[in-house]
Amino acid sequence: MLIVILSAIISVALAGLAVKYFLEFKKTRARITWREYAIGMAISPLVAVLVSWAGWSMAKNSKVNFNEYWNGWEVAAIKEYTQCTRDGSCRWEYDCDPYWVTVCHEECSGTGDDRSCHQVCHQEVRYHSCPYVNREYHFYVDTTLGRYTVATNVFPENPQANRWRTGHSIPQYIISNAGTGEPSFWLSVKDRCEANRPGPVTARKDYVNYILASERTLMKEYSSDIAEYQKSNLLPVLVNNVENLYYANKVYFVGLKSNNPVLWQNTIAYVNANLGYQLQGDLHLVVVKNDKIASNPDRYSLALKAYWQNKEVFGKNALSKNAIVVLVGTDGTTVSWSRAFTGMPLGNEKFIVVMRDGLKGLSLNPETLLGPLFSQRNGNTVFYPPGGGQPGPIQRIIWGIDDPATKFKRISMSGDDSQGGFLYLKNEIQPSAGQVWAILIIAFLISCGVWVWAANHYDPSEGVYNWRR
């Protein structure tokens, strides 16, 4: 940053001299005196420092911010309404009740001393806005991650029977566009919450990751096998989107197709809801059927982690620090091998060791590996296996049920979890070359504002007036 500041100061000093001599050469009334130049050189370094520091901080922050999944539970289905009135806040309205207004404007003719103006007025019709129905409804879902909007400004179940003005029929296309009654999605949420069986929720949030931002290769995995696996279409693309308000597909199938992919995705969603809500983790499951991979699962696991952590490929959506990835090899019916890794280079070593071949011989189905589709709310707390039902072996390991040492721990970047942290990497992260040039140019342009002031300033010590005087 020091080089940027010095470069900006030197550039501003040279620009000030160039402007001074140019104005003198052109013999304009706008001038820059030596005293004004000295004042400008006293101000411009401070401006350059402030602008460079702000730009440098923004550039570094943009490099350390990444995206991750947060997981949680549905809390309640909320239904609200707007009472409709004429010229009110309802969305679906039509022009009604015309009235006249006087509109005036000025008309002029002639030029110079002969120019004359007079006011011309006429009557124009205006309309009020009348709502089609007496109420419009709004449907929301409150979750542990915030409120989601399902639908707004929806008509009652029978809109023609709920007209705001009984004599004005509602066109069918208006009814179709507005929708009627309670949305089916919202009703499903309502039923789940009232039964104390809330559903899972996921969302993309930003967080700080000094490791992904760092250029240190020791902090990230490297594999020379990525291109080979990609050529054979054996590396799935890391999911980073959210569908249907708050769902994401976090089970990947490599070399086989599932007979019931929806069940797999729903089951891992329930697992993640509790995992994210209580341990701040995010589980991804990769199911693999391939003889080449089965011959060396470690090689494949390393390549997948290196690929998913590559910010050149996935940008801000590279594998997050709270990610738990479990790989399951199969012959199509049972598990033949398993591996695991997390989004951090350190921590959770016992979990990774125990997961290694810890699922071998189990039946390949979501209930056996993960557990049943189950949730139970007691007051403000939501329980999912291991708090209720029968957790599968993957969950037993993640939660440390059989061995507390395997329980997943989200590692802190700043070290506030007494695990050391990676805050030291922050000082090593530098803006890109393009960002450095942008900071330099902006600092230069803003600092050059002192020369605009100087050229338009009257200096009584030398009797020099600017051009405006």
C-alpha cells in the first residue's frame, strides 16, 4: 500500500506543476501560485493516504468474503392481509369514480421586448383507484434463518363473492394473475409446524475465509488428477444454489442413478437442518460407483477436495469452511468404501479417520446411512436425530454419539475457539493488480481536486485573480 500512496503523491505533485505551468503559458487569469501549490502538497498526501487506505481495505475485504450454506428449521406459517380501500395500498385495482381537475400551463409568443405570456387552463378527467376485492392476503414462512415470502396480494378463495364494489365484476385474467386462497406450499408448512414437525431450510450467506483468499498452496489441497477425472466426467460440480425458496440438492451421484433421488435429497436436508442449527455444519454426500475410483479412493477424495476448493473455478462459492463431505463407494446395493473431508485444512481429524471405511457393508439407502425423515419441536427447540428417531451411522459419527472425539467442530478463522485460527493470513492477502491500479487512479483523481481549488482561488499575496473574477 505504501508504494500506491507514494505513487499517488508523486503523480499529484507532477500534475500540479503541469497545471501551474500550463495556465501560465496560456496566460489565463486562473493561476496556481507557489503558496497555493505548497498548500496543495500539504493536503494531497493526506487525501492520498485516506483514499488508498479505504480502497485497500475494500479490496482485501472483497477477496476474503465467500459464500456458504446456513441450515435451519421452519418456525411458523404466517398469514396477513391488507384491508383494501379506494386509493389505498392494495395491488389489484382499476380506474373508477372519474372527477374533473383544472390543469393550467403558460403559453408565450413573440421574442425580446415583444414576448408575452399568458396562462391557459382546461379541464381534464382523472380517476380514483378502486380495489377489486375487500382484502388481499400475504403468506410468509418464518424460519430460524429469517422470514421468506411465499406469496403476496393474493385474492380470497372466492374473489367474486368478496368484491370491494359488488357491482364491478373481476376479469378472469386478473384472478389468474393474483391467485386465490392459501398456496399449497404454505399450507404444507402450516401443517408441519402445527404438528411440531417442521421442515428443513437452507440459505446462502457470506462469511470470511482467509484460507481460500490466501495464495499459500500449503493451506489448500492440490491434485494433478483433476483433469483426468473431469475428462471422465467423474467430478460433480459443487452445488451453490437454492431452489423453491430454501432447498438445495446436496447429494451427488457419480457413475450411477438413484431410484429415489428425492428421498436422498430430502433426508440430507433434514440432517443438515439440525446440523446447521446446532453445530453450524453443512453436509454433502457423494455416492460413487466406479471401479477406477474404487481402486484408489484416497486419490479421488483428494482430487475432489482440491477441485471444490478451487476459487478460480467456483469463485466465491468454493467449498466453505463449514462443509462436511462424505464420499461413499458402492457396487450399487451396498457400501464398499467411504472417505470424508471438511472445508478446513486442520481440525476434525478423528471424524475423518473414523469415517474412513466406517460405512463398509451397509445397505445403500438414505435411511440406513443418514436416518429417517424425522423432526420434533419442543417449544423453541427442534430435535432431529440424535435428539429423536434413530440416527444413521453418518450422523452418529458427526455428532460423536459413540465417540465424542468424532463430533464435528466448526473451526474459527479468528482463533476465538482456542484452536489457533488463521487470522495471521489476513495480513498476507493482497489486492489484485487490477485493484491496485484502480486504487492508484482513484487516489490520484481525488487528490488532484486540490489543483482545481488552487486554480479557482484568489491569492492576495501575489494579487492573482482566478478567471471568474
